[in-house]
Amino acid sequence: MAAPRIPFVALVLVVLFAAASPPAGALPVPSYTVTPNPPVGGRVATFTSTSITTDPGGITDVRWDFAGGTGFEQVGNPTTFPYGSCGPRNVRMRVSDAQGSVVLAFTVNVVPGPTPPVAQFRFSPDLPLTGQEVLFESLSYDPDGRVTRYEWDFDGDGFDDGTTADVTHTFASAGGNTAQLRVFDNSCRSSVVATQPLTVLSALANRLPVAQFAGSPLRPRVGDQVSLRSFSYDPDGSVVAQRWDLDGDGDFDENVTGNSAFTVFTTPGPRIVRLEVRDSTGAVQTVTQTIDVTALGKTDESASGPRLMYPFPVVRLAGSVVSRGARVRTLEVRAPARSRITVRCKGRSCPAKRFVKVSRSREVRFKRMARFLRAGTVIKVAVRKGGLIGKHTRWVIRGAKLPKRKDACLYPGRSKPSPCPRS
């Protein structure tokens, strides 16, 4: 009997069907998607395997390698990975079914985010002297992320003068200078360079007054009266005027003057207070502090801490600079009555190693210190009274330069000076 004849069209359909279906037992076919596509620096990317298999058991395991090693450190589908930098990044995906595993290696290009950071900064003092440290503070921010890198330039030869948010720099010569800051965010974006001009004065010119103050209590609550005490001074003259800005608007329009002020905050949160200090030559310096006001009902251990001496002591060393040291005209301390004042002097030209006086009036003078002091001599003045926060001032006598001064506070029960409370 002759074999039945299969129509030509039917034969073609059978062949096509066989070609579209992989034979049973074939390995899986790997594929993937990534969201967002392309990935963005500083953000999390989601990787999803879209692999297919003809095995009845389906895909049994998906593993990922983002580290470029020999293993696969992440398991699961989908999986996520945070990219902290930009550029091409290698990825491996291993897909398994009952028949075996297939590894797919591919590269994704991580791109910068859509919004760049904003670079801005401030510096103090406003008119620095040659050889004086200038503090530069970054006020930069990123609208959709965070700032991760800082690059400073103070000499015009590239951004290689600092890599932190706050840096100090000393200018060797007087005249006009330019400070620049460039920042980068966590999505690989760089900012427009922030530039500020500054003028450096000769060290022989008038030195700016030093503006500084502290508040008490340290962490006030809403409705508490806050006492603000200035312990500003002028290193080569005298302070003649002090003005307070108690509402943080920068206008000093409250008509509050003098070395002390009082205020009450009616809402919780950070509150800005400023003090402007003017010396006898008209030079002005301003200092800004933020006071953290807590809501009613909340307590803070620092709110019940020790208070500052009032009026806060003023320590003054006056004289003239010579090539081998300094000729001291007077060493005087202005402090509340019954304050204990200790002066220590270290160096071959000191009249004694230690003086101690208890003040009977507002002003105490140490007449034996009126003499020539060699360069390298160290003078320390400590002012204490009861359980209050006192003052510590240290000078180092230098040849042909003004003495180097450092002020700090003395807390009750502590022998060593500490930074004064900032708010």
C-alpha cells in the first residue's frame, strides 16, 4: 500500500513550529532590565532578570556580581545596587534552571544626576592680616542629595588647598586675593565655582577686634530668659562699641548695645544671634552663633550647667614689640570682685613663675610683669570665681611680632582650659 501524501502547506507549518521551540533540556536564555536606565550616580538602581527557560521547573536561581570579583555577592530577582560614582560599571548575572547555569556579563553607564550642587562659603576675619589664620566655612548644599567632596583654591594654581568643608589658610603677603570653592555631590555633579575676593592687610597695620560671646543657659527652653555675655577684645587697642542682632536678620536694629544682652525666644528651633564689635580705629568684626531653643516640656542636661562669670573677665597685655621679644607696659585683668586670678610665666626673663591675687575691685594690675620679655616666653592668666565658668588666656611672646594669643574657658572642677560654650 502506498504511503499517505502530506500536503505541502502542512509540512511547512510543522517545520516552522519545530524551529520556534528550543528543544527540551536547553540552558536558559539570559536577559535583564535596569531601572532607571541608565543608572544615576548616588542613587539605587534596580536590576531585574527577564531570562527565559524551557525547563518545566522554570528559573531556579538568579545571582549578581557588582564588585567585579569571581563570586556572586547578591542573590534574588529583582535586586538593587547603589552607585556612588559615575562612568562604565561591569555587572555579571548568573541564571540557573534544572539543566544548568548561564552567566551574562554586561556593562552599564552610570550617569550624573539632573541637579548640580550649589557652592557657597564665608570666611573670617573679614580683613585678615599677613600670617593670620583665616577660617573658610562651606555653606554649600545639594538640592536633591548631599555634598560629598570639597575642593578649595586660595593661590590660583588649582583646587588643591583643602578638601574638607571647613579649612584654614594663611596668606603670606598683603593685597588682594581670591578664594574659590568647588563641590561635588553624591550623583557625580560638580558645582559652579564659588568665588570671593578678600583683602589681606599687612601685619603692621591695625589688627581687627576679636568678636566672641556665649549664651546662658546653654540650651534654653521657649520662654527662658537668655543671657548673652561678650568677652570680645582688641589685640592692639580697645573695643569702643558693641551691637547685638537678636532676631537674626542681620540689621542690628534692636538698639541693644554693650557687652551684655538679654532676650527671650518664643518658638523652638535654631535661632541666630550676632554681635558686632568696633575698635578705637573704626575696624569692625562680627560673630554669629546659633542657639538651639527646645520646646516646653523637654529637658536637657546642659540647660542646668554652670553659668558664665558676669561680667566676663577681660584680660589685657599692652606694650611694644621689639626684635628680640616684647616690652610689656601693663598686664591687667578686669573681673568681678572676689575673683581669684592666677598668672603663670614660663621663660628666663620672667620676674616669677607664679602670681596669685584675689580681686577687691573690677581692675587688677600685675606691676611686676611690666618689663622686657624674651621671645618664647609663655604667659598664662586664669580667672575663677566659685562655681561659675571662668576665663583662661595664654600668650606666647614673639620677636618682631605681636604676641600670639589664645582664649578659652575654665569650667568648675576642671584644671585645664576648654572651649567656651557657643550657645
